[in-house]
Amino acid sequence: MLSFRYHALSLVAVILALVIGLLLGVAVGDRGLVSSAEREVRDSLRKDVREAQQERDDARDTLEQRRVFEEDAYPALVDGRLEGMRVALIELGGSSDKMWDLTRSALQGSGARLSSVSVIKEPLDLEQIGKAARGTRYERLAEQPSLVHPFGTRIGIQFTQGGELLQNVRGDLLDQGSGTLEGADAVVIVRDERRFDDPEEEKVVEDFEHGLMRGLRVNNVPVVGVETIDADPSQIGWFKDQDLSSVDDLDDPLGRAALVFALAGERGHFGVKSTADGGRLPPVL
């Protein structure tokens, strides 16, 4: 009996030893396999990172070469295309020194000059504008909102050909202004999206802006809406609704060149966004 128990226990001990040894062997083997796999993964990742860094550096070099070329080529591209033209910049919804600088930069070498910069004060103070328009039908703007659209149309016309009404109301209509308002041969429009708490104020601004765009187009003067690549929300849809040409990448040399060609009379929507059905530059190039 003792002998049987002894042999049974011995057999169990042997089996346990075999199992434990097998498990230990597998574990050691697995560690080796895992270590090898980890090394391969790390090596692969390091290679991918090095390749990505090289691609990044190559892309930076390419972009820098492109920028230098475009800056160097720009003067020849726009040389004298707007010779003698007066260009008015009109900003709706607030002033932007950046857009002012970019527009002025675009005109360099084109032969045109930025004759005026006007920032429309919105919402409009119809009471004060009416007082400044005394002696005309627009003196009743505050009492007759239906006059806002035709008032905007008249102001748009006078931005391009000059006029007494614009001169009289400029102090109350404009938040900021510089240069002369004696007419323009082309117009650049900058517009920011705004929200009004008062629906009536919003309707007044909408009527005025639509009238203004209509008036600017009356004499077939080129009118171009502009924005930067990162403009959010984009105003290109609004410019299209107003039947204006547009440039959506004024902060790029090709965008500034496109503005010059658009001011010269090339119609279309130029830039890099999906709304730019005219491409980067007019087909004439």
C-alpha cells in the first residue's frame, strides 16, 4: 500500500515537473519571440519616422522654392496691367489692416494706386445718415426703411463716379476712411460675417449691402470680393450671389496676381477652395 502510494506520488511529481518545465520553456521561448518582434517593430517605426521627416523637409524646401519663385516672378506677371487705375477698397463688417496691406501689396507694380479705403459702419445709424442727407429723399431713411436699398445703390454709384451725397454722409456712414472719394476705376470688397441681435438692424444692413453692390456694378466697373485662405466662414458664396468676381487666397502671391487680373476685367472666381471655378489664375495666362 505504501509502495503504491509512493509510486503514485512519484509519478505525479514527475508529471508536474514535466509540465512546469514545459511551461517555463514555452515562456522563455515566447519572451524571445516577443523581444524579436518588438525589435522589428521598433526598427520599422524608426525607418518610417526617418522617411516622414525626410518627406517633410523635402516639402518645406519645395514650398520655399515655390515662394521665392512666385515672389520673384510677381512683378513681371502684373507689370503695368492696371496702369493709371484708381482702386477703392471697401470693407463691410469691420476694418482689417491685414486685408488693407495685402490689397496694397497686390497693386505694387501693376500701375494702379489704392485711391481710397472705406470701412462701412454697421449697423447703420439711419438717424444720423438721414440728417447728413438733408435736402434729399434719403433724409427720411429712419422713417422709411424702404429707402435703404436705393440709398445703398446711390452710394455704390458714387463710390465709382464721385458725388455730393457720398461726400455729405461719409462722416456718419464710414467707421474709418482714407483717401479721396472722387471716383474709382475698380473696387475691392472685403466682408466679414456678422450676427445682429436685432432682426431689423440685420435687415437694414442686408438691404444696404445689396444696394451698394448693385450700385458699384452699374457703370461696369470691375468689382472683386477677396478673402484669405483661412477665412471662416468663407464669403465667396455671398460674392457669387452679388455677381462679383472673387479671389479666395489673397495671402498667396498667385492670389494677389489673380486679383490684379480680375481688376483688369477678367471675370471668375479664383483661388484654392472648392468654390474657385476659375482656377488659380485666369485662362488668359
